[in-house]
Amino acid sequence: MATAAALVAVLPLTAQALPTVAVGPNVTPARFAAEVRTAGLSADEQKELQRAVNAELAKRGGHQIAANKILWADGGAATTIPYPNERKARALGASMGIQGDPATCSYGNFCVYANVGYNGARTDFYNCRVYSYYDDFWSYVNNQSDRAAALMYWDQPGGGPDVTPQAWHAQYTWQGLNYSGIKPC
């Protein structure tokens, strides 16, 4: 019964379906190795990327679903790591596009970026709930539906939450320091 109540509390931000999560025999380290070879990464770059993915998995739990992407343990968020020597996180085979393009945040999501200008690791939040998030972020995109605003909670007594402008809104440079949680809706 408690599980059913917990499931009801985790609502999607929009009516759009959650991202497709690869499961089954195709989700293997061999598949990830093939992805990075296809991306043209050297052996050293492959190791560097996997170290970054492993570090993110250690923080968030979850599963690696692509060579450079993890789905958080609760399935409500995913983090994409930039390939070595690239500034912007992207899916395998996706165009680099314009550096710092806020369109990298899919419709319905609230996205935070590790660096200024929508660059660095990108975390996409899919569900409406409070997430523990102790990492700094330096830009964000609120691409949710229904003019939703995100709340960012301070880890200091009496601070926050900060509230973003309603969707659609993007902040090219933002000092996302000292937050302990994000509620994307």
C-alpha cells in the first residue's frame, strides 16, 4: 500500500511519455563500447568517459543506458555526460549543433547544466517531486509545459527556495551553488 502511494506522488511533468529506457540483451558493456567506437573515441577517451559515468552512477545510483548517459535509480531523471574534448552533452550520433543551444533540453523537462551556456553534463528532470541535488550547476532551461516553475532549495537555514520564471525560460549563466534540492514543477 505504501508503494502505491509513493507511485501516485511521482507524477510526470507533462503528458509526454518518459524517455525510452533500453532494457534487455542490447544493454551491455559491449554495446556501450561499440557506441564509443562509433563516436570515434580513442581507448583513453573511452576510459575517461566511463570513469565520468561511473562517478555519476556512484552519486545517483541507477543504470547506465548509453555510453554517456545514466538513468537515475528512481527513473525520474537522467544525466548525460559530454564526450571527452566536447563541451556539450549529446546523445550518440546527435549533431553537436550550436554550442550552448538551450534546445538540448527536451520539451516537458527541467534541465540543469554543469557549466555556463548550457554546456557540460546535463541532467534532465522528468517527474514532479523534490530531488536531492547537491551539485553546482551554472545554467538551466525550464522547458516544461503549462507554465510550470521550478523550485531550487538552499541547504542553508532560512534560504530559498529560489523560484524560476514560468516555462519557457532559460538562464545562460546562473550560480546554482549551495542548493540541496530541486523540484522541477
